Amino acid sequence: MQKHQHYAPWTEAVTRTIRRGHFWIPGERIAQNGLTYQRGPMYVEWEAPEVVSMPYPVVLMHGGGFQGTEWFDTPDGRPGWAQRFVEKGYAVLVIDRPGHGRSPFHVETLGEMGPPFSYEGGQHIYFPQSDERHTQWPFSPDDPDAMDEFIAGYGPLPKDLALSQTLDADRVAVLLDRIGPAILVTHSASGPDGWLIADRRPEQVKAIVAIEPMGPPFAEIPNIGLMAWGITAAPMRFDPPAVSAEAVRDAQPGSLRLPSLTGLPILIVTAEASAFAAASPPTASFLNAAGASAELLHLADRGVYGNGHGLIYEKNSDEALLPVLQWLQNSV
């Protein structure tokens, strides 16, 4: 009889010396049918080295439909970016955006759910097999068990994209009120949240690193929603004030400014083999026309090859992080 092989990853994992904890950013109370409920709380998990040597913590914000676990261990079992930032002396906070992961979702408080996340959708986003340059995906697309585990972390987004981004930005703004100035690192669908958070708390956001942020401006994102205000679905504070999303769309480039983003270090990171990379140059152009100073970092230009949209947890994720760490060292 064949002996069953138990799954015990802790027997081979490296020892990590960190401080760790979690807390909640509560949502607002709402009254329905004579009862009181809480809408859209946000789960926050933090890690820090024994000695924090960097002046500002890093807030890691996950992509659409997923949860904060994408910043922890990679699908092939290596330490992810959260641990690597800790090793560099940063305190790190990883959130589950409202309605995602451990931040509860109920349709009576957050509104209708968007569609479920399909296996085919995951393959289309992360490893379309039409691009031979994509060599860094951490497991074989033909491995059904690995694919099952990868898709398991995904759930629906709120159907109302503007509401979802508003809740994200409001909760992280309260988080920054609690912890003080910080660096935001966003991925994909949380990219617009970075601009909205800086718009709410410009003095508290010291830099934004946006990993292939959702876009381009004014795009209709399949199964997600419309970027009605250009780089966001939710309103931003333009100067002069824009009274509607249509006014932003109709404005000449440079005629509307975003004072809260002026002088803020912004890095937009794109990958060699990602179809989503094409959305980033127009996003940077929109930001810069509004007075920001967004830089584009294409990983292939820094000798980091073979990545797709999931570059933060692909096989060379450590190499993909290096130019980000260097930019932060020089810019913050």
C-alpha cells in the first residue's frame, strides 16, 4: 500500500524573523429594516522587521477579485514581495480591499456582485499562451491542481466600480490617518485607488508604485466597469473643478489639473509579455498632463524578461522587485 505524502511546507520554509499582527478599518454603520449593519470594513495585516530602518511603511494593495495574499508566498512557494520589503527594513501593511478576501461582502450593504471569476478569465489575464515571450509563469498551465489553487483565491468584485473604488480610497485614507505617511504599492485594479487615496490624503502619500494599473483612461473594463473619470471610475478633485465625468472626457489635455498629485513620486511598472502593459503609457500621459510626474519603468528595459501581468509573483519576482526598490531609494 502506497504511503500518503502529507503536505507540510513549514518543514522546508526559511525562518523569518518578523513582527506580525492585524487590525480592521471599520466601515460606516447603516440602518436597514430597523437594524444596524456595517458596510465595507477593511482587513489589514502587517509585518515588520525587528528593527524598522526605512522611514515610511509600505501599503500593498491587491488586484481585482483577488485578495492580499497575492503579496505573500508565490504560487510556487517562494516568499513574495511583502516578505522582501520586510527584509529591506520596511514595515509592510497588506490589505484586503472592502468586499474582497477577509473583508466581508454582502449584497444588502455593498450592492450587487459582479460576475464570478472564471478559469478562462484567469488564463486570459495572466498567461495567454499566444505570447512566446512569457516564460516566467510559476506553474505549468497544464497543471490542474496548481490552477485550482490559484483560482481559489478569486471572488467577485462589487458591480458598482465607482462605489468599490470610493470605499477602497476612503478606508485606506483612514488607515493613513492611523499609521501616518506611507508608500502605496498597487496592482492592476487597485491602481486607480492609488490616485484616489493621494487625492484624499496628499500629505500622507509619499510615493506610489503602480504595477500595471487598470486602464487606459476612459476604458470600459470587461466584467468590471467604466473608468468614467479618466484614470478612475470615482470622482477626483480637478482644478478647475470638473462637475461631471463627461466634462473630464471633453476637456483638452492639460486644461484640468490634479493639484494633490503635483510633486508626488509615481512609478508605473510594466512587463515585457503582458497585454495589459499597453494601458500604462496613456495613463502616465493623463497623469502628467494633469501636473503629476509619473515615470514608466518597463522591466525588459532593466534586463528583467519574460513577465506577464502577474509579475509580482512569477518565477523572477525578486528580480522584478529590484528596480522598484532602487527607485524608492532614489525617490523617497
